[in-house]
Amino acid sequence: MFWIAIQDFAFQIVIVPCGITANSSAEDRKKLYEFCENLETNLTKANIRVKGDYRENYSPGWKFNHWELKGVPLRIEVGPRDMKNNQFVVVRRDNGDKTSVEITETVGTKVQELLDQVQVDMFSRYSNHNIDGMVRSMSFNPYFRAKKSMDENVKQVEEWSKFLEGLDNKNLLLSPFCGGVDCEDQIKAQSKRYFYQHFYSNFTSFFLILGTKD
């Protein structure tokens, strides 16, 4: 099974306005959307990747299903009553739990803590060990073990020889790249050629600087 850490998701949270009906006035709709947009801004400032879904041609239920299929870990629902009480409802994708959260100066921290808990619970659920909630030791926690293994296998390289060495070691490589199609084709061709040379002949490897730093 291949895991992607929640911190690497394109969107960690989606905000869905709810409770808008045919009887709702334009002013009520505007106030609810502004409330959601302000919440979106506050969470973004807390370095949380959040998406507000304000499309009016889809129902809230349709949006719930859409973003669950996308794999977004948390969904925030905001209705007129929530707005009046200065709060929102957050729903976990992994287990469906719903929690009301008051909007305060620390709302970003509270939401980030919930994201972290979702991550730990997801790894713990698939562990062979019988643990409840946060486990007692970082080395014992399957989340931290998996995260440590991933971090150890991510390598930053700037030289072609190091790039090829990383491929041999089955590392995930971060390397400067101009983004051009021709350059991409060259990298593919030379790395493929290296594979055959490396395993089937005694030719030396190539040397190439993959782009430059800013």
C-alpha cells in the first residue's frame, strides 16, 4: 500500500457552505459566503491548504461526495446557524466523525492538530499492533516509522552522477529542472541509456548538471 502524507495533499480541507435554499435572500447568501471566505483566509494564513467550494450549480451533498472521492481529509460545513454562533462543523473523511469548532484566534492551530490526529490514526489503524490513539513511543508509532523512512529516502541532487546513484538506490529525487520538454526528453533518454550501460556493459556513466539554482 502506498501512503501519501496529509501534509503533501493538494488540498487538506474543503469548505462547503450549507443551508442555502430557494427562500434564502441574496443578502443571506452573500453573508454566508463572506463568512466562509474569511475562514478560508484564516486557515490559509496558518499554512493549511484549503479550498472553498462556492459553486452554486451543485448541492452540498454532491460536493461532499465529490471531495470525498478526491480524498480530502477534512470537510468543513458552514450553515446560517453556524455563522450566527461563530463556529463551523468539521467532518473527518477517515471515520465520519463530526465536531463543532468555535472560531477563535487559535482556530488554525486547532484544525492543524486535527489533521495531525487524522494522519496518526490512519497509520495506526493499519498497524499490526494493538494501540489506542497516540502510541507511547515515536519509534513504535507506525506513522513516524513510515514518515522517517520516507524522509530518509528523499534525496536532493544537482549533479547527474548523483542523480543516477539515487536511481540505483531507489530514492525519490528532488533536482533542479528547467521544465522544458526537450530537457525532460533528454533526461529520460540518458537515464534509460544509463540503465542498459550500467547493467549490461562497462561503460562509464554520464555527467550532467540538471538546471541551476535561482
